[in-house]
Amino acid sequence: MSTAGFTKGEDGTGPVTADGMMPLWAVSLGWELRRGRQVVLNGQIRDRWWFEDRPASFRELVAGVLEARGADVVGWWDPVAGLTFPLPGHAERFTRLEANRPRTATRNESRGTPTDNRQQDGRGTPTDNRQQDGPRSRRATERDRDRSSLLSPRAAGPPRAFDDVVATVHRLAASPDAATAFVFQDVDHHLPPGQPESSAGYLRLRAAMTDAVTPRSALSGRPPHARNAVLCAVGDVGRLPGWFHLEDPRIATLHIGPPDPSERRLWLTWLRGDFNGAPDAARHDIEALVGATDGMSGWDIDALARTSWLRDAPLQKPDKLLELHRLNVSVDPWTQLDRETVARAADVLGARVVGQSKAVDAVAAALQAAFVGVDFGGSGTARPRGAFFFVGPTGVGKTELAKAVAELMFGDQSAYARFDMSEYQQEHAAERLAGAPPGYIGHEQGGELTRRVQERPFSVLLFDEIEKAHPRVLDKFLQILEDGRLTDGRGQTAYFSQCLIIFTSNTGAEAVQGLLSEGDSEGGEEVPYSALEAHFTRAVEEKFRAIGRPEIYGRLKPGVVVFDMLRREHIVKIADRLLGQLTESVRERHQAELVPDTDSLHPWITGRMSDPEHQAYGGRQIRNELERLRAAVVAHFLAHRPAPGSRIRLGTATDGTPWVRTEEGNR
């Protein structure tokens, strides 16, 4: 099969599939050339492809396609090398074209008369015409001579400057005497947007593209292009001015994406022998790797073969091979956790998050499963290490538990990242997570979420108040939970296989106060946890159905954890922890000892939190109540200025008024 007739069927019909001739985008390029269009190639122009059963660079492939379509001269311009010729013999052909081009004739030459500024008199005797034509004629003659010299071939070789190259290409493409093709690569970097000279350069280049004509014949005997080709190759079409390629129907845009499954199958078949474990690999091993390498470039697939030897990961274990290749780290924090710490994770987390035994147990079980590494088999795409949906009353420790997990796993809270979903309520907010598409503002920066995971693949990600996010944002999470990856607007993929993902929601929290008031009216009994669990589970499911995303709840349902309300025995523990932080602050700043009077403080805070309205706000309300005590301590220091080493007691009167006093003998 020739490159000129690259189709599945002999009659030119049927679907086109990849084979060893060229990738599918190169086939589309050939079709566009046949239609007489000029093409702007954009996307992965620096990747590795193949041409006629051999690996080839983008430059080699495009040049080969242009030659196969009948080009006698294929030239390639870029800002670094200027005008070069990637195929053998084409530089010499270009030189001959330049040397044999017709010179610009003067008015006298077109009449077959001499051009030495002299005229013949009636007797045939040459006479000087300077006196007859005057200075104006001399200036016109000099302009003609200068213009002719500008277009004359240069002994130093082909032109390098962009304007000179465009002028030469324009003239050759507009001539039917030869079949030519020229590619301008990275012209977007040479002509930055917003500069007046850039607009002029793009106008000249577009004129060269649109003024191209169909050549009469080709030296090679192949049928020539429908028109002489003048192409552009850029990494991001969004960096080109829109009018350059959108205002003329004779200019088409062709995106070059990563290899599709059939193209990856070709790569892996050719590179099979380079993989560790290749002699024992079966066909299904290759097919598993075809699915696992979705989104990878040709260079990445080639590097994957080297990774299999560097990291001792055979072809038969695609999940492990892809994980080692993508993360590119030697130390896995999950496997570096202390076994005893993982075994008692529930105790460690429970000491930090008070009164949430069920939530703590669920998260501890996920950490232990990630540490052991036992899971159901996958097809090359690993899901996150754990995905939880924390739901319950506000202020009961949902965010605090996420921070505690990050500190337990990685030793610091910097591995914890919080995304407030109330900032993603608009439809366009989905672009903030994965990045704006090409051509839009902020495209170069990528997405907030994808950039974070690419920089720190081992992370605890908290998505707070997920119910406030726009449904399009929720669709991104569906992809993360199902495939364990997300591709940003730049085409770079973030993998979530080493992440622990936590969603939080306050859906149903508005009804907690009513439940608590109902419990008080029935004899003062606290609302049982089973009633809270049923209420919040039902509220969350109804919420996802209302927004039309029940499938997301289906993915999260095994990880739904309902947080309990703060019981009376937990209120005192949280209050003591906050008072301990206040005591430490006084000791550090003033070298004084603050002693809380628990005999008066415990009954007071318990009484304040017995109000259903206060209890509905959980731990945040406890802190709000203790603000009165902090204000009293501040006022005492301002009024009495206790000396370092003083012992200061803090308590409340029977009416709840805070009191602070320095004990006798310690002034």
C-alpha cells in the first residue's frame, strides 16, 4: 500500500486504521493537501511518530508526506536554524530554482530594446535619454534595479531571516513552474502577539499560503499537490491570532493528539523486544499495556520500555510498570509507614478527632489497606488509594480528620490540600480544576487540582462542601474516581493512584437543630447515632438525585461516613483541648502559668452547649463560647501586667461571668 492511497479498502472507502505507513493525523494531512487547503498543524509536534515502518521525528514524517504528495522541494523554517531542507537533494533543487528564476524586466526590455538608458534616434543611432526623461526616470530605473537585486539568488545560501524566507516562499508557491512545499515551525514564538510587526508578519505568511497555485508537473513523476503547500506547525494554536487561520476557508487546522489505541499497539509491537520480560509476554499482556498507556506520547512509550529495566518491572505487570514510570520516585510513602503506627492508626486519629469513632475506624481501615497493598485487579488504571464522603453536622471534625491523616502518613500537614467547593459554583469553574482549553486565558498555567497532584502525587485531597459545586465540576470527580486520572488543558495527565480523596458535605445539617429539639421534648434523651446516620444518608442521596448526578453518589456510597453530633462527654474534652492551647500561648508569650478552674468551667460549658441551637454548630460553637474567656485573660494582662512566673487562674462565676485573678504569693 502506498502512502498516496492509505485507506482500509482498496476502493478508498471504509474506516482508516493505523498501520506501519504513518499515523492517522498524517493521513488527514495528505487529504487536506489533496483538497487544496493549507494546514496549520498544532499539538504534539515534538513527539516521535513513524513513517514507512520506521520511527521518525515529526519533521521527518511531515517532509516525507509532502514529498510523497509530489513536492520537488521541501523546505523547513524555524526561528533557530532558519530555512533548511530535511530531505537529501532538496537544497540543491532549491538553489537551481532560485538561480533559474526569471529576472524582472524593464519597460524597454519588454519591447526587446537595450536597457542601458539609451534610445535610438530615427536613424537607429543610440542616444542618451537622460535629458529626455530627467531625474524621475532615473529614480524609477534605480528602483527597478534595486528590486531586481533583492530577488536575486544569494551566494551565501538560502535566506535565514523570516521576512526574506516568506518573500521567497511566496514567490515560489505562486509560480506553477515547480512543485514546492514549505513548513514554518514555531512561528508563534517568532511573532509574539500584540506586536505591530507580528501582525504584518502573519499577513505576509497568510498571503504566501493563500496565493499558492497548482504546479504544472513534478520532477519525480508523482502527481503534485492540488496547490503548492505552505504549512504552519505550532504547539498551541491558541497562540496564533484567530484571524490568521479562521478567516480563510482555504486554511484548515489539524490537531495532533497522543497516539490512539491502534497506534499505541503498533508502538508496543515494535518495542516489544525492548521490554523486561518480553520473551515470556503473551498477546494479552500487550493488549493490557495498550489500555494502560492511554494518553501517553510516543516518546513516553519508548521511555516506558527503559523504565521496565531500570525499575525491574516486567511487561506482564502493567499496573506496577505504569506506576513506577509516572511517579518516578524510589520511595513510596505508603510502604514507608511504620507498621505499628498503621496498626494503631485508629488510636492516633481518635486522639486528634474527638467523638467520631466510626469515621476514624473507616479511615484507619483504608490506610491499613493502602499499606498492605492488597486490592482488586485493574486494567492498568489505578483508582485513588481511598475515597471518602464525610457528611454530618457542622463543626464536628471532618476537616480536622483530613489534616490528621496527612500528618500521620507524611509527617506534616503540607501533604494536605483543601479545595473549597463554594468557589466552584459556576459552570466555567471546572476549568480551574483541570485548566482552560487551548486558546483561552490561563491555558499555560494548567489546573489547580492537576498541577497540585503532578507536583505532589502523594497527597490527601479535601473537597469541602462538595454539594455547592457545579454539576460540570462533579463530572471531573466522576472521572477521577473511575479512572484515577485527569488530563488538563495542556494535555498533561495527573494520576490520583497515590492520593487519598475526601469529600465533605453539610447536606442535611440544617435539620439537625430540629432533631435535637425533638429529642429534648421527648424527655431530654439525646438523638441516637442511628437516627442521625439514616437522616444524613437519605439527605445526601436525595441531593445527588436532585442535581442529576446519582452515579457520583453510587461511586461514593461505599465510602460515605456519617459524623456523629458532639455528645456531652465530648464537649468537655474539646473544651479542655482549646483551653490547653490558650495556656500554651500565655506560657510562650508571657512566661506565666494559666490554670483553668475546671470545677467551674466544665459545668458552664456543658450548660451552654446543651442548648439545641448551640449544639447544632458543634466544636465551632465551643470555641465561640470560650472566646469570652480569652477576652477576659487579655483584659487581665492589660490591667495588671502579671510578672513572668506568675500563676493565673481562670474560671466562671455562677451566672457565667468569666473571672481571672493572679494567685497570692506569685506576684
